[in-house]
Amino acid sequence: MVRGGGMRGKDEKIGIEAFGSAGSSKIPRANRRRKNRGMPPPATFDIDTLPGSSNLTAFEAAAVIRRTPGALEQWRRNPSHPLKWRYVDGRPLYRVDAVRDYLAKCDKTTKMPQPHNAHGDGRGARP
């Protein structure tokens, strides 16, 4: 013999309200939009053909530089970073000539990586 149904009615009512009934303003966790933190695909345009005064979004600049948009976001926290940007309507934009300058500086300062055991004079590591 079952009496009163116990707590089942309360649990069902609470479970329904937790997933977004008319009175609930919370969005279920599965429906939230997340940022794509991965590497964007290569740029579909040639940066050398664009005028220097045109602007690139953070996603487009990341595609050209081949870094993640999150890396550019961290670089913007450092005001002395060599890649320059400006905010327009609250969004960061990168001038094409600033991206070209950054890439040119990277080409000049990049050194060829040496193997871990290299001495610099061509000798191998000692056993």
C-alpha cells in the first residue's frame, strides 16, 4: 500500500524548474555558448594585397599570424607588446600594416633552433 507518494511530487517539480521553466532565468549548462580556443584555419586572403590602412578582426589577425585568438587576447593585456591594436566600439582591431610589421620583426629575430646536444661549433655531445 502506497501512502501519499512520499517526496516524488516535490522532486519532479524542482527538477522541472531547474531546467528553465517560465519563472527560471538560468540557462542550462549545455546550451551556453563557449569560445573556440583552437587555432583558426589559415587566412583565406593574402595580407600582402590588402591596403595597409584596413583593419582585421582578432580572429583574422590570429589566422594570419597562426596563433590562437586567446594568445592575442593575452598579448593585449601587455601594452608594450609589439603587435599593436586599437579598440573600435569595444572590439579590438588590428591594422594590416601593424600585422605586417609584427611578422617582419618576428622574421628578423627568429633564430634557427639548435638540437639540445649541439655545441655551436659542429661537435656532437660527449658520451
